[in-house]
Amino acid sequence: MPTPPEDRELSPYTGWTRAHWEEAADRLLLAVRPYASPRGGRIDLPGPRPSWSGARSDGLEGFARTFLLAALRVAGAHGEDPHGHLDRYAAGLAAGTAAPGTAAHRAGHDPDAWPLIADTRQAIVESASIALALRLTRPWLWDRLTDSTRHRVADWLRPALAPSPVDNNWWLFGLTVAGFLQDAGDGTDRAAATVDRSLARIEEWYLGAGWYSDGDNRAFDHYNSWALHLYPVLHAHLAGDRALLDRYGPRLRAHLADHARLFDATGAPVPYGRSLIYRFAAAAAPWLGTLTGHTPLTPGATRRLASGSLRYFLDRGATDARGLLTLGWHGPHAPLVQPYSGPASPYWAAKGFLGLLLPADHPAWTDPEEPLPAERADSVRPLGPTGLLVQTTAADGLVRLHNHGSNHVAAGGEDGDDPGYARFAYATRTGPTAPPDPADNHFALLGPDGTATHRGPAEPLAGGPDRAVSAHTPLPGVRVVSTTLAHGRAELRVHLVLDAPEGTPVRQTGWATAGGPGAPVSQLHPVHGYSPEVTDLATGPTLQGPAPTRTPAVHGTTGGPVALFAALVSLTGEPGPAPAATLAEVRVADGTVLHVRWRDGTFSRVAATGEPPS
């Protein structure tokens, strides 16, 4: 397929127009066609391994997630479908539901059959993509199916109306199925009850200022944008439910004020949390804000963010030589892949194409692109109640996210820290490292054999406009109070170790980088409590690419029941940056209070005990 020409007048940052989005969608859809089952009921993509749900479920996932992409492409074109995408998915709906269930699978005589929701709970996830695709394309697909196919599809979807078996964003899959069934006039009373029950459950996780936790465990991640805001607001919009939209729309607006700050000038979102193989799905919520009018972003800024994100990934190997999305960030990266993910899982990125629902003459497509927040000015901003602190620098457009409050069910468990939730910091151009390599951006007590303690769940404490503070318990009876103070490109990382045995070794690591042309520069300078030497730890490839990385580290030992450690840290894309030691002068007073004079002459004060700044 020919690539549309760039338009640097309309899109000075990315060069991309709506035509590029349509071409990218078509290219992704055409690439999966060779892997469709004989009658199109499944799309069985090749991959290194199946998901924990098995190959049959993975084939359903391939159908469902690419169907959503096809629906956004065709609905955005008001039914025009020159590549015949919907005809193929209509045939697949008929074939997949003709004889669904595990018996057909075991017999092996129907390669198109879908697993039943009752047999494979992953099918609940995929039911939402199928239902949303049907809702978006109803005049061109659902209304033209045979009565028997419509009945079979509705019968297959209906079990998704039951209470969610997973207590997190999964509640919204039933809501999405219910919204479609309501539109189709099928089981409206039960569907309405599902909507009410689902919204009531996620209400318990709304913490204010536009942020949900994905469950009861303070898991803050991209599921806020591509699930917890997406499904309720999009349902309200499609249903024309003004009351729901008035409730959930302002939450989306508040979230986008933070979410937009997580995008680098390169277009990359900060890689934190899980399911990062969904990549440019992170652009779904900004598009949704523009679609519904609940956004703080201008139309040009929305397109700059979304086009920047899509182009960032497609330009860096997100698709392989066959045109298939890979299990990784740029290219394949096995440590990034959760056990629930299979070869077709990356196609949840289809949500990032939500902007195609905006008409071609909408200002989001016709206004000139405008810069991202990270390109406008240096900033440090706490993200609502999360304990996260975002730090951006306009000179290089780089984004860093300091974590003093996000956890996950795996954090502190038998498998140790989850790299997507337990690091003290994440950034758009590096890391995180993965086991068995040393953890980047980590403070640890070291055992006799050098084994580093895990962080475990972080307890957020009172921060401030330029800092985030938390506490954790790396060992029984030992408490560490940690503060990150950010200014410009500089970070002052402070740790107060309480009640560790005297002489306990500690280690602070910085940012993992691969070096070479264009790579960011990682700096670490000991300020207090550490030995003066900075060592480089060998760390392997990260999601940024296959090159091995090096991670700076400083070491020290506790000198009593109250031990203070502080270091200046920097990650920058600026060429030839000044040493980290020049970024600030730090003086320790009263044992646990630090007075900071930044290079620009401004002053800060840090109480290592975690008390709020005065």
C-alpha cells in the first residue's frame, strides 16, 4: 500500500494526517488475513507461545481485537469499506458461533469455533471488543446478518452480563456487552442491571482528580486511560445518556490533564504498569475526550499526541516483517509479556484508532498540530491521589515518572517486585530492567551475598508540588521513608532507613541506559551517606531495544537506627550535560533535614522523616 505524503504545514510535529491513520489501520488489518481460519471465525497469529488460556482462546482474541480495529476504520468512513473488512468479520461471526464450545474444540473438527464464555473466562474480555465493534458498525453489519446468526451471537455474548470473575477493570467488559445488547433490543432489563452493577463496582475505586485504582490494590497504570475511563464514557456517548456522560465526562477531563503529560516529544508514553504491549492504546482516552467534548486539550494538541504515539511505535519496529504487531514495546521483548498475553494480545492497541470516529472535517483533523506539555516548558506535577510525580523538560522533551504510591497484586509477593509497579521511577527513553538483572531506580538493603531487598507495597505519604514521599518495609522491623524532589532535570532522592542493624549495606541505582548515539545520559552522584564511588552494574536489554544496558549505583552502610542517604540523579537527552554534582548544593542539618540550593538559585527544603514541606 502506498504511504500518504507528509503534511508538515498541517502537522509540523509528526507530518501525519487522517490518511496516514486510515492507511495504518488497513495495513494492520490486511496483514492478519493470512492467519484467519477457513471461514474466518478465528485469527490464529503466530507467536513464541500461547497465552495461559490456550491457542483456541488466542484465536478468538485475534478475531475480536482486529474486529474492533476494522469497526473503527469502517464506522469512521461512514460504512465505506473498500477492502471488504466487514464482510470478512460478518462471515467470522457466523462461523465462530455455529458450534461454539469445548466439545467442538476437543473433537478438532471445527477450526472456526469459538470457546464459550462459560469455559474460557478470557472470552469475557474478547466479548467486549466484539460487542463494541458490533455497536459501532450496526447499520453496516449487525442489521445485515441473518436472524439465526444474530441469535447465535447474542446467545454467545449474554453470559458476559454475569458478575465479573476478576475484580478489576473486567467489570467493564460486561457493561460494554450490555450496552450493545440494549441497542439491539436484546435482554434490556438484565443488560441495564449489568450496567448499574459494573459502574457501582468501579465507583469504589475512584479516588478523585481523574484517577481510578484498577482494583483494591492501588494499581495505577494505563488501564486508567484505555479501560476505566474509556468504557464508561464511550458507553454513555454511544447510548446518548446525558446523565452518565455528565458524571463520567468530567472525570475523563481531569484525567487527561495528567495523562497528556506522560507523552514524550518523541510520541512515547511512559512505560509503567502492565500490558505495555498495547502500546498506542494509550492514545484512546485523548481521542475520547475530543469525541465527547470532555478534554482540556485543544484539537491540534490531541492529534499531535495521538499521531506522535502511533508513529513512534510504527517507526520503531512495533510490527514485524509480516506486518504483525509483536509482543513488546519497540520490537519483541519477552520480559514485558504477562502470562495472560498471547500472539494477538497486542491488538488491544486498536483502541488507539478511536479518533477515526471523528469526521474528517473535525478540528482534530483540520487544525494545525500543537506541542505537547512536555515540549512547552519544564514542569513537575503530582498526579492526583496516586503518589506519582511527573517531571518533564522542554529542552529534550523527556518525561520521567516518580512512583511513591502505585502497587500491584504481585508487589511484595513470592515472585518479588513487579518491575512495572515497584520501581521508584520510570521514563519514556529507558528501562525498566528485568530480573535477574539488578533493578534500576531502586533503593535496597543488601544481604551478605549481595541479594537486594524488594520494595514491596509503597505507602504514600504527604508530598508536595515538587516532591513525592512514601514508606516501605523491605525487611521485618525495618522501615524506609523515601522522598523524590524534582527540579528541572535534577532529582534528589532521599531515603531514611529506620531500625536496620548497624552496618547494613545499602544500594541506590539510577537510570539504565544503553549508551551510543542518541541515547539519553544517566547520571548519579552521592550526596550523603554513600561512598563517593559510582559503579556501573551490567544490566541487560530493556523494552527500548536489544542492546545491553549499564545502570549506575552508589553504595553505603547504615550507621545506627536512623540512617540518612541522599543522591542527585539525572536522566537527560541534552548533549554534553553538566555533571549531576553541579545541579544542586545540598546541606544536611539536624540529621534528617536537607537544604537544597538548585543551580538556578532557587531553594528547597526536605524533611527526610516524610513530614510535609513547610
